[in-house]
Amino acid sequence: MNLIRNRRAATTRGNVPPKLVTSGQLQTAASFAQQRIWLHEQLYFEHQSSSLAIYNILVPIKIKHGSLPVERIRLALLSVLDQHMILRTSVRFNDKSGQLEQQVQPISHDLYSFEHTLGIRSLEQLEAMLTAESVTNHFNLDQGKVLRCHIMHIGNDDDDHMLHEDDLLVFSIHHIAFDISSIPPFLTTFTQACKRNKFTQAIHKEAQYIDFTLYEQSLLKDPISNRARHFWMTLLHGYNWANTFLRSLASSQTHNETRSGRSFSKAFTLDQHIVQAQMAFASSHNITMFQLCLSCYFLFIYTSGAGEDLCITSAIDNRRLFKNKTMVGMFVNLIPYRIQLDPQNSFSNFVLQVQRLCSSINEHSHLPYQHMLNLQDNEQHRLSHAFFSYESLMSSVNYSNSLEFNVNDENKTVFVPYNDRDRSHDNGVALFDFTITMSHSHQEQSTECYMECSRDLFNDPKFIQQLADRFRYMLEQLFVEKKSDVVAGPMKYLSLLLPSEINEMELTTFGRISSMNEGIKFVIFEGKLINGY
């Protein structure tokens, strides 16, 4: 809303803001989101010769009612490629122009991967296949092959021409062409196309993702972006991007800047009394759950040895324009939340500091992430080591079972999302060195947490379990026990030591004291034990 108001103000001063229009272009420079993902995948990971998918979004749906010919599904995929050109757009480096470019490719069945599996007879077999789909690379960005469809027949049905009730369609889409907000328009287009018996190429009148790329390039020349540059230059000035605080926390030491992409992770559910206490705290302090959870993450990494100058990266959907809402593509921008934590400050005051940070960032969050870093003469152009993701129930990749897509065909076919679990987490893949995701349901008053750590730095699953336990115990101290010396007093007094660790230390100390000479076990003054001696 701030960006819209600023545009209106600029218009009154004679500056005409850029507009998103249908250009008809089929080739231009890659979008800033495409550039970021392509460079991250090419330069940061050593998996290029392997089959591991780092950037993969899985969209499984099942037939709730009716039946559908396989041939009609393949025709529908052509319609999807036709209507959403980004799903047949190549992204490759042009040696002549010296830049990364995107180019829309002609429609063809060769532009998507397709597989058909019969006779899936157990949940274990299905789980293994879905897990493999979520982490296996079936894409070719140079050719524009970013979409895959895997049909999975459940049970003893050996009819490879028809899909029936409970059969699955599993879509895998590369993140360079797709984000979570793209799922509804993608499934809507696919569902509508499934009732047609033939493919007819459409005449495109609506803006495509390539048009958004042209729009964001022109937006960089707008005075609004100049103000954003000044904001980010001020906020990030002096931050040490080479800060490797995770090395002191990690269980494995490596000086190699490339990563395998493999992870150890721990998924855990917060006790409901913690979640309820968090919600009450957020309400009483007039802050959002995102701001509160981000504050907790800041405090956790500070207490883990990160220092007082902290920066955590998070993501926003960046779909500010109305036309973007129903567009398939990769719009997500990364945001560096940089803050100076004062150990003498209380947690209650700190969350208000984080709230002010988030409010100021919101107005300038459209500036591409790499431009924010370029303002700092950051030659490494690296991503932050620590990443935070907050998912509300509505923004989660999991959809309610009540959400249905009606084909309206002769068989009254109905699709529903397949919601056994969210495979974007806890799947053995690490985009960042250290990530905490908190998926919160306001209605159910529940929060699922995922702690995902790069195996290159954290090679001991037991240590990841310990970190998860410490994070949960920190929340317990803040919101349930409500320790006054932490919530209202200086945050420096917060300890991440678990009760079991404290007991073990006390027993060890007592054992050492007991082994001393009997005459110097204790120093007693007026009958009282002083300082444990």
C-alpha cells in the first residue's frame, strides 16, 4: 500500500510511474528473481552433475471423484504451457550479450517431463515415490524444460489410459518459473483445460511473466527505487557479510564455500500452551506473529554466539500489482533483516524494535535483493547464512481438504490437493546453511517448526536435535515461564542450556568437589554454602 501511495504522489509531481502492459515480447533479460536463483544454483552448489533438485516445488493432486483419460491430461498440459509462457521459457547465459536471458520456446510435448506409474499398492511405496519426486532434478533450464507431470495409479488398476478415483497427478516445477502463489492459477488453468478433447492455441491478451520482467526493469528508473536504494544503503551500511557465526555453532568445519545441497533436519510441533502464550503476547504488544517469531530467531542466534549485529534473510511474495495475483511465475524477493541487538534491552522492547524494522522495510521491499547487496560493494554477493521462513495456514503449500477443482466434464471429475504432508520441508535438501521455518495456524492455535541445516556444516543429527530442543526451551522460558529477568530484564541473561545439561554440569561439578580432600570440600561461613565451594 505504501508503494501505491508513493506512486500516486509521484504522479502528481509529474513523474509517470511504469505500468505493466502486454508487450508481446518473447525474449529479454532474465528477471531479477531468475538471476538470483540461477546464480545461486550454479555457483553455490556442487550438484550440477548429480540428480539432486535444489529448487523444486511439488504440487500433488488426486482425483476425488470421476475419471479422466490420460490423453486429455497431456492435452491440458499443452494448454497450460500455452497460457503461462513462463513454463516454456528457457533461462541461459548469452555469451554475446554477456547477460542471463529468458526466451519463450515454441509449444511442444518435449517441453515437459512425463512419467506414468501403475500398481502403487502401499503407502510406503507412495511415500518413497513422492519423496523422490521432491528431490530429483528433471529440469533443463537451457531448453526451457521446467515442468514435470508424474501420473501415479493407486491400487491394482492396470488401466494405463484412464485415471480413476484416488489416482494422483504429481507436478514438479522449477522455482525459477514458479512460486507458491502460482499454484492456484496453475491448477485452475489445468482443470479448465482437462475438459477439452483437443488443443487450440490461444491468442494472448493478458500480460505474461516476461512483461513483468520489463516492468521491474523500468521500475528501477523510477524515483521510488531511488528512495529504496537510499533506505537499503543506510540499513545495511557497515554489515560484515563475511560474518561466519555458524562456524562456531556448527559440528563440522569447512572452508569450502560451495555446498552439497544435502541437509539434516528436525521437524517438531510446539506445545499448544507455548503457541497460545505467543499469540497472547503478540496481541498484547500489537505485533504480528511474523514479527514475534522473527524476534525469537534473532534472540536464538544471538544467544548461540552470533554477536549483536545480526542479519537474517527472509522472503516476500512481491506480488504488489493486481495483475500479478493470477500470474504464474517467480516473483519472490529476498529481504535482509539487519538489526543491532542490545543485550541490555528487554525482549519486550526488542520485539517493538523488530516491529519498527519490519514496517520500514515493507515500503522498500520491491528493490531486488542483489541490488540491495550491490549498494554495499559486497563483491561476494552471498546470501545470508541464516534464513527464516514464516508460513501462515493460508500461505502454506498445503491446502485445505475442502479446496476442490471441478473439471465439469462428462465424468464429473474433481481434483483435490493431496495433503499427506508438506514436502517442501524435511526432505533432505538445504538451500541455506541454517533455516528455521515456523508454520502457524491461527485457527487451530498450532505451530509446526522445521530446523534445516546444511550437512556441510552440521554432520551430526543428534546435534540438530539438541539445537531444536534449545530453541523450544527458549520459547518456553519467554512465553510460558515468563521469566522476568528475560522478558522484562536484559536479554543477556537468557540461557539456552537445557535443564538436563544444567543438571549434568552440576553433577560433574559436585563430583569434582567430592574428590577433593575431605577437609577442603566446602568453605562455610556462618553455616552457609558460599558460591558452590
